[in-house]
Amino acid sequence: MARVSSPVSSYPARAVVDLAAIRSNVAALREHAGGVPVMAVVKADGYGHGLVPSARAALAGGATWLGVAQVDEALALRTAGITAPVLAWLYGPGAPLEAAVAARVDLSVAAPWALDGVVVAARATGVTARVHVKVDTGLGRNGVPPAELADLLDAALRAQAEGAVAVVGLFSHLAFADAPDHPTVRGQAAVFADAVALAERAGARLEVRHLANSAATLTDASVRYDLVRPGLAVYGLSPVPQVGDPASFGLTPAMRLEADLALVKRVPAGQGVSYAHAYTTPRETMLGLVPIGYADGVPRHASGTQDRWGGPVQVGGRRLGVAGRVCMDQVVLDLGPDAAEQAGDTVVLFGSGADGEPTAEDWAQVAGTISYEIVTRVGARVPRVVVGDEAVAPTVEADEDLQ
């Protein structure tokens, strides 16, 4: 596969991002969605995989929309030449709404102040702003409370009558989609259905109603509506690991995090390793220094102790774990007394698992977190090396009906 990355770096670690996997994952999600269009969520720098490359790969895989949290992320996509429909759903007062409206970015509206800001931006630019009303159906985060929805819709439709906005969408987000049988899933679905009915009675002609995230896209056909919004699954990770691993859903993890051994040395039994000597060598052994640490996104909660290995790695075809505390820039491995590894050999922290390497989910289990955090926390100083980009076009044109 061709490799493309930012300028050559001497950094002794890298995150290898497989765009072919992202394309394949989106194609698989389209199958799971049963023909419902896919909005690929590329917020948070494409979940750590790279905003623009991930967006292009997702569109090449059949996504017709892109979703981001911040307006600046949407504008970065436009600057890169991507003209497909983009929704930005999280911003505060002072966000560059004029630039977003001028760039034909769809905007979430979750409160009266947000609608007022979008209307001002539309009037200033002379461009009708496309808005999606966000309803809080029970997550308790962003979104207009159902009791206030009628008033917000009334104001939005008045703005629509003057040509300032077009109310094109209504959406919400599930609190327990990763637990498909949780009663709140059905409860939120019912609240959302009521909100849709209210909007339609008020005169909104909605192009898209959307509720399903990755977990719901894979497990719950009843909440797919007109558009699904997978995020984590686009990058090949399972949002419901208790239900199935990535392969069971036809997904392939798209990131491999690896580093080069910086030092290998023999130490005696009883050698304390790393800060506070949380690990002490039980026999004479070889230690390997891996130059990547919590400043690069390696969870400190995945430190090793005398009683258990820390975060898992693969080196020399063997599965080992971090020995001792994870430091800011490095971790240590107990390679064993007969280790043949040398400085410069590759250590894989996580990958697809296809070659026996640990996965992001394995790290999540050790660190007591979720795979979302493992991939998104990989630090900016770790170079992204892009592979599998042969079929990704530099720009993707939007559907004219959605501009």
C-alpha cells in the first residue's frame, strides 16, 4: 500500500492509519443501515485518525454526509475542498457562524440564542442557513428540552418564512445505545417520535430525522430514520464489545500505534523499574525502553505492577505488557532473560488484532475506559502515517439537492 504522511519525522513512534479500512467500514455500515444514508462522524480529528483523510475515505466508502462537533472542524473540511454536506452541532456564543453559513455548513440549533446567532449570520451573508434542531430526548446534554421545543420551532419557522433559515433536520442522541436492551433507548425513541410529529405539525418540512449513532446503527433498525450517524464504527471499533467484536460486524480497526525500541539492557533480579518501583524484576532479565508515554496518549492508568502487566504490547511476535509506571515520554517492558530484541525493533501497542497484536479494546479493558478514548487520545506529536489511500479522491462533490 502507498504511504503518505506529513513531512518525514524522526519521532520514534507513529500511528498508522489505514484509509482502506475506513472505506470498507463505511461500506459495511451502509449494509447494516439497510439503505439509510450514512453521516460519517469525523469530529475530534477523525477520532484521532486525521480529519481530512478520514473524511475523504468515508465519502469514498459511500457516506453522503459528514458530521463534526465544532464549526472550525467543518470549515477545515471546506478549506480542504470537501463540498459534501457537513453538519456541525456543538458551538458556543462567538463561534464563526457567518463563515459557516457562507461555506454551506449545516448548523445545529439547540437554544434560542443559537437560532438568533444563525439568523444574524444568514442576514449578514445573504445565504439561507440550513439548520437541524437538536432535541434533548433524555441524555441531559446538548439539546432543547421537549417542553421548549414548540417555542424554538415557532421562532425557527418564522425565520424560515423570511428566508433566513431552512429547517431541514431534527435530531437527538441516545444515552444507552451501547446497551441495546436498556429501557431508556425505547423511552428516548418515543420522545423523539413525538418531537418529529410536533415539528411536522408546526409546518417543518424535514429532509432528515436522525437519532442512531454507531451502536444503534448496528443493533437497532427502529431508530435509523432518514440518516444514521456512526462515529466509532467508521474507524473499525465496536461500540458494543459485549455484543460483538469488530469482525462480527464486518469492521476492521483502522489505526495501528507502534514505536521503536530505544534501548535494550540487561539488569539484575530485584531491579526497580520506573517511578516508585511499582514493578521489580523477579530475575535477571532484559528491559526494553519504548519511547512513547502519556504525553502521546498512552493511559497512565495502564501502568503495570508487580502483580499484573500493564497495557499490552506485541514485540518479536510475543504479547507482553508495560512493566511499571507509564511515564510522560516512555514505558518499559520486561523482555525476559533470553530476549533477542534490539534497539530499533518495532513494538506494536495496538492494531487490528489480525496479526495477534493487542487492540484498542484490549487497552481499554486494562485502563478501565472505552476504545473511543484510546484512539482519540493519541497525541498530536505522534506522526500519522496514512496507508491505503489509492482510491480516495482529493475532493468530493455534494448532492445538489442538499446544498
